[in-house]
Amino acid sequence: MEIGLFQDASSASLYAADIVGALISFKPNAVLGLASGGTPIKLYQELVKRHKVEGLDFSSVTVFILDEYLGLGKENLNSFYSYYNENLFSHTNLNRSRIHVLDGKIEDVKEHCKAYEEEIRKAGGIDLQILGIGSNGHIGFNEPTSSLVSRTRIKTLTRQTCLDNVASFGSLTEVPQHAITMGIGTIMECRACMLLAFGGSKSSIVAKAVEGPISAMIPASILQMHPCVQVLLDQGAATDLEMKEYYEHQVQNFKENMLLRMRA
Ligand code: PGA
């Protein structure tokens, strides 16, 4: 695991866009895993900008989304499908047939999850997975106590996750109680991961995830076992880290290291 301490969220997001851009340049048919939430929005804005200004070409790129609320259809403005459409899909030349999403309205969830795993496999696996981290340490909607080898499936959301998302829904009763999420085992099979965390509200969970013991209580901590993960932090999110100076130093070789590993 490589942890990089950036000046601020903008420079970390520009760095993440550089990595995605580099991947698409050397592998135009790259497979990207996408995360929702507030954290990666700047990254998506930058990718859209690079598409519009520099012609970054998404036409052969395949994408898979990490998770979706159960019960919300594509048309629902709070669905993650709407989020991706608004922040990325509709502003790039991504080919709709290469966009793979989880359907919150699906009747046979079990079959849908199985088929999603199969689609990832058929696409050749995910080259780069973007991740955020929940205030309880979740990645995707793999809540604390999730099996560390889980596959795409339905998960019950914790009260903390529902509270964290209440702003978009207006009231706690409106927040879906369940979600469909790629499993931790699914995420661990991605060839590379970039986890982004910004702001002081993430500092305590980031410290537990990257410097604490691996535990199903902190699902993101399993990334310590992944051979190619970079954690991009701003100053706020790094407040509680013991080895801060090292991460500040390490960030200088970050791009070179990531590109080398992704090309390997
Ligand atoms: P956030 O969500 O980016 O909105 O903080 C992260 C997550 O819950 O995974």
C-alpha cells in the first residue's frame, strides 16, 4: 500500500486524473471501476475537462460501478446511476454498451449480482478501481463485519452510513436501508486501486484503515493486502497518521510507481 499526502483535494484529484488518463493512453480499452460520493467528483470533473479540451478518448473504455441503492431506479435522482450520468457518463464519449451498472430495481438480485461478476470477468477484470472510504471504513457498501472475501451482493446499510447520506434524501426515513455492492473479494481482484479521502472528518478512519490492523470491522483495511493500491489524501484526512512525513516524501515518486505497476 502506498500512501500519498497531497497539498489539497484538488491536487490529489488532478493526480488521480493523470493516472486514469495515462491508463487510457496506454490501454485504450481499459476497464475502470467507479466510486460515487462527494470525494471523487473533482476527479470526474477533471476527466470530463480532459475529454472536452484534450480529447481524452473514452470510446473503448469499459466501466463498472461499485454499488447502487436497492429500490432506486435509474430515473431516481438519488440513484448512483443518476450521479454517474450527471458527473461523467453524459459528458464523455463513453460507449453506453460498455457502461455496466447495478440495477436497484432488479427483481432477482442474486442472479443480477452473479451476472455482474460474470460481466467483470468477461471484460478481462478491472484495471483500475477508484474508491472512497465511508466514515465507518466501508469501501463500496461493504459495511463493517462484511466478509473480506465477499462477492457482489446485497448489504444492509448501517445507521452511520444512512446518517452520512441523509442530506441527499432529506430525511433518514427516505434513505434506502439496503444496497447492492461489489464485494471485498471483487475489489481485491482489481489490478490496481486508488482510494481517495479528503477532509478532517475522514482522518480517524483513514488512520485505522492504513496504519491499523486488518479487520472486517474496518473493511478498507483489507487493502493493505492488495499488491497495487495508492491512497490519496489531503492534509485534513492525514491529520491522525503516524507516518505523515514519510507519506509526504513518498508522494514524489507516486506517479512513476503507479505507472510502472499498472504497465507490469
Ligand atoms: P464520500 O463517501 O465520498 O461522500 O465521503 C465515501 C463513501 O461512503 O464511500
